[in-house]
Amino acid sequence: MASKRAGSKRTKRKDRSSSVLKKKKTSKVPESSPEKETDRSTVDTGLVPADRRDAVELLLVLLLLVYVFTQMATSFIAPSPPMLQVLAVSVVLGAGVCIVIRKEDVVGHYLLTFILLFFIFTEIPGLNSLFATGFVTLLVFVWTEFIDPEEHISETSMCLVYAIVLAKAILFVLHATLATSTPIVAVVSNSMKHDNTNEEYAAWVKENGFPISNGFTGGDVLLVVGTKAEGIRVGDVIVYYHSRVPMPIVHRAVGVACTNKDESPCTKVRALATRGDHNAGPDRWAVTPDMLEGRAVLRIPKLGLIKAAPVCLLKSSCSVIACIMEGECKGRL
């Protein structure tokens, strides 16, 4: 009897252990089950949660749009309306675009791309901004929808956002440190180019050791330092604006007219005479102190072709190759 009871207890224990193992096996979720996939998808491997990241990006877009709409309003509306009204309308328009992005992701990001491209092209003088914006937006649409469907339009629009924010931040820092509203200038003509056209003048520039004595060409970028007219010397490369020209002019100072002619040094400049190194003679106008933006101190070759090429392509009888290689169609400024 004792042996029978012991045997029955052993069989019961085996049955219990086998049932427990069965439960454990059945409770396991297979590797390919949707339940496990959903568990994996909920894990955010990024440093910032997706919802918070989207909120930050949307806030950045709103701030940038307010800036863009404000700049365009002050540029296109004359006389300029009160700044408070411009700011209020800009906030409303920016919020409207952000709402469209939240409701209709694709449409909203295409709208954002169009607005940002238009803002970029309006800063290129002489360019048909609306046509250029429509054309480039169409290219973006063809690329994201047909050529590379894996690239979402939101990636393109956010790249534009980050690029503009970064560029404006750099310009702000340069503007504050270099004390000029035009710290960087992209050259769009060859009026300062050195070749065999004016060899005697170019030799005079080099002999005197003037700044940027080898000249520069269309597509180059110049770093500009804010300088008062009294700080300009003959031979300096200066940047100034003229009402007849829709872009900054970069020429060399070849003469300084002082109000105190008989005294030295010059304590009050009346006007500056300027000349392009490649031109046959001086500019047709005098540069007054209020036209002066600053003095060019550094040349970076060909970095400004992205701006110079569209400007020169607008001219009639222009060679595309000459535009890209030389930065301009042959002309005088």
C-alpha cells in the first residue's frame, strides 16, 4: 500500500510539472507576433521622445515663419506699416501654416517649402522670385514623389528650416562682431578681375601692396568689416550701396575728398572716389559716407556662385558656362 501511494504521488508531481511547462510554453509570444512588434515599436531609442521632438520642430517653424513674413512685409509694402501690426499678422499666418502641417502633413510641408524658397529667392536681386520658387518647388515634388519616394517632403522642408536658421544665426553673429549690416558679400560681376585689360593699373595696385591686390571675380565671397569713411585709405576695397544699383557694389577707393583740405590727417571725409580694377576708369558717382557699408578684408574664392550664377543668367545673350566659370556675363558695373 505504501509503495502504491508513493507511486501515485510521483505521477501527480510529474503531471503538475508537465502542466506548468505547457503553460510556460503557451504563454511565450512568438518572435513574429504582432504583439511583440508593437512592444518594440513603442520603445523610443532617441534621446528626445518623438512627440516632444515634433513639438520643438513645430515651434522652430513658427518662429522662423514669423521672421520670414515680417521681413517680406517690410520689404514689399511701402510705406512700411506699423511694426506691431506686421508682427501680429505674421504670427497669425505662421500659426495657420503650422496648423496645416499638423492636419495635412504632406500639403503643409509643401506649403512650407514654397514659402521658404520664395524667401530665399527674394534676397537675390533681379531674380523673378515667384517663377524661381514655383520651378524649384516643382522639382522637389517630382523628386520626392517619383524619383525618390522614400524621402518624405517633411525632410526637405525641415532641412530648409535648419539651413535658414543656421545662416541667419551666423549672419547675426557676424553683424554684431563686424559692426556692419553687410558682413558677407557675394560678388556678382567681374569689375574687380585682374587680367591683361588694365595691366598698368593692376601693376600699380600690386606695387603699393593694397588689400586684395590680386583682385577677385564673380562668385567670390568677401568678408566685410564696418569702417567709417575717415578710416578708409586709398587702395582699400570698400562696399557701398547706390540707389541705381539693387545690390552692394565692391570697388577700390582711389581718392579721398576731405572737408579740411589743408589739414592732415583727414578728420572729416566728404566723399570717396572708387574704381573697379577691371574697369577703364573711375565710377560715375562719388561715394558719400552714408552710402558706405565697410571695408573688405578677406576673399573666399567661388563660395558665392550659388548667388552669382542666377543673377548673371538673367542677362541677355549670356553663356551658361561663362556664368559658372567666371561668375558673370561680360559687363561693367
